[in-house]
Amino acid sequence: MENTINIIIIDREGRSETYEAPTDLNMNLMEFCKAVELPVKGECGGMAMCATCQVYIESKHVLPEQSNEELDMLDQAFFVEENSRLGCQLHLNESLNGLIVRLAPESE
């Protein structure tokens, strides 16, 4: 389908599902996860201020460089790994086609 990409999301129980995600709605990964009713809180609304949308990048995609705000937030977050990113900072576009992410554990 035009204006969509495939993203594979692994939930906290280890189940993997492939989703068709729109690239023409200016959505980020956190917003998409919420739209498909995955347990991602996104409490700050996408401002890189809470880390409740943390994911682990499992594929070898070249992603945009992390902002200072994202790096600062990950410094304070729980369960951070080398491949951690904030879903709110990953905007859905064609370069993310085939992206594989795993939801980070909840900190609560």
C-alpha cells in the first residue's frame, strides 16, 4: 500500500507482529504504538521528557541521531540498553521500512 511501511514490534511477552504504519500522517513510533493499542504510555505526549515509550531497536537501520533531550532522558530511564531509543523521537518515514523494535519493560 502506498504511504505505508512495515514495522515489526515485539511486545513485552516476546510476541512479534508486523504492522502496516502510515508515513503520511506525521506520526512517531510512540503514537503509532498507542494507535494499535500496544501498552506504551507516552505520558509526556512525545516531548522526550518521560521515557515511557522506550523501545529497543532490533534491526540494523540507520536512524536519525539522538537529540540531547533524548540522551538526557535515557540517562535517567530504567532498563536502558545500547540500542534504546524513545519511540516519540522516531518519526515514521520510508527509511524505517522493515524496522524491528522490542518494547522496553515498564518501570513501574
